[in-house]
Amino acid sequence: MTRSPDMLDQSLAHELEEARKLLEIMGDELAADIDTITKHCTSLQTIDIVMQILGHIANVVRSDDRRETVEGIGMHDLKMKLLPAAIDATRKASCGQAA
């Protein structure tokens, strides 16, 4: 389904990207310290995963074709969580256009 992201979609995507960038800066600063890496390796990996999730969600929010964008997500778990809603939204939009 093709749609045009509205101003709110664009603003939300921008804010998600800003949050992702802040996490990236924080993660880079923490990863610069070997003691922090040694003590908090799993937490640093979690920061990276959260950054990826935020980036994918921002891409979906700003997308003209959300289903296609969701289908292109490389993180399997996230894709499987979002795909049913993306399919449902596409189906509902198609039904609305047919009416």
C-alpha cells in the first residue's frame, strides 16, 4: 500500500532518529573505555540493538509503503512482530479504497 507520510509521521520519525543518535553517542563513549566494555559488554550490545530497532521503526513511520518497509527489516524478531499489523493496515486500506 502506498501512502504519503504526514507531518506527524515525519516528526515522529525524526525524533526516533534523534533518540537513536543520542544512544549511538552514549554507546560510543562507553565503548571507548575498556573497563566499561569488560564489565558491561551485554548492556553495550543491548544499546546497539535498541538503536537498530529505533532506526527501523523510524523508517517504517516515514515510509510510503509501510508493509514493504517492514518486510525489508533484517531483524527477524522485529519484522515478525510488525508484519501482522502492516498486513492488516494494507488490507484495511485496500478495503477502504474499494468502497
